[in-house]
Amino acid sequence: MSKHIARKRFGQHFLTDKSIITDIVDAINPQVGQVVVEIGPGLAALTQPLVERLGHLTVIELDRDLAVRLRQHQHLTVIESDVLRVDFSKISTATPNSQKIRVVGNLPYNISTPILFHLLDYVDHIEDQYFMLQKEVIDRMVAPADSSDYSRLSVMLQWRYEMANILFVPPTSFDPPPRVDSAIVSMLPRANPPTIDVNQLSELVQVAFSQRRKLMRHTLGKWLEEKKYSGNFDLQRRAQEVPVQEYINLALAV
């Protein structure tokens, strides 16, 4: 079969480093009987060793040419689709006993954040997630409050997941090499998250970080006034100084 040329519009960078692939699969630690979904399998660098351990794997691939190749593998279920249109709850409920699914993949760097937010909608159906991402995105995901990387992304993911940067992946591990460093993040949904209006939290955090160099009284202060909030949240701070739990408490109070 002819060599597949990486497509820029799909953000394709194919993983080729065998030792890194082994490290990733070992970190995921797939077990027979688990339902694992791989996003963006590409040329099956991760897919093949995952299938060897699992016996069967579901993959989501947007590139039609790659989907055709993948369908020739008898142990794969291929969903040819934009991942942002995939209903992960349907994959879960179609399994025996509506089993929770594990989601893994080398996410296209150009749409990695929208994918993470899309999966947040299905977190109740997901056991855990392991993704390769741009290292600077993972730095933001796991950043503690009052650090330069702490951002809206940090708050919106940390309230729902325990996360860790578990493996560094250099550009030389790919063909073609990206211009950035990559890493692997593990994301474990929190067992007892607070019951919260996610849209409310999202709007609140977006407003707070909209002008991150300014004190929040200039941004969030006006928003809280409109919401008729009468509590004592300290607005004489910048958004990055506020821990995740304080944002959660404020969303609950509003």
C-alpha cells in the first residue's frame, strides 16, 4: 500500500519512536475485557500494541484514506468521524453492562482543547484518559494556582479530573517532527465531584481570566453584580491567584 503523506489540515504528526510507544502503552496498561477508544490512530503506531494486549479496539479517524486502511484490521471497530461529533456515551452504553470506557490518543494539536472540553460532557461514562499533547498545553492543564501557566483550562479540567504529566516526548519521536515538545497526560475523573452547573462555572472562569493582568474587580466584579451576588469573594486579586476550589465555591454560591 502506498505511503501515507501527513496532512497539515488534520495536524498529522505520526509517532515512530518504538521505545516511546512501549512506554505509553505500559502507562495505559490496557487489560483484556476493557473497552478502549483511540482518537486519531493514524498509521496505527499505538493501535497495534494496544490491540495485541486488548484483543479489540475502537478507533476514531477523520482521514478517509487512513480509515480505509484501518478497516482492513479485523480486530478494530472504526468510527470515521470528526471526534467533536462523536457521542461517547453511546459507545459506553453499547458495551456489556454499559461499561465505562478508556479514551487514549495522540490528539491533533490544532484542536486539542476543544476535544478535551467535548470529552468533559461524557466524563460520567469514562474510566480514564491518556493523551499525547503539546507539552505547553499539559503544563497549563496541571498548573497550580498562582503560577504563570494557571489558566481557564487548568480550572475547567482540575475541578473534574486528577491529572499528571507522566512522560516527555521529544519532536524526534515523530514523522514529520512537530516544532514543539510533546508529553503524555493521565486524566482520572474525580470520584465525587461537586454537583455544579458547568456552564455557570465555565462562564465565570472565562470572565475571570478575560483580562488576566487586571484585578478581578474590573472583570468578574461586574459579572457578579449582574448576578446579584452578595457574598464576600475577594476581587482584589488576579484570576491566576484563585485556587480551583474557590472558583467552585463561587459558582455554587452564584
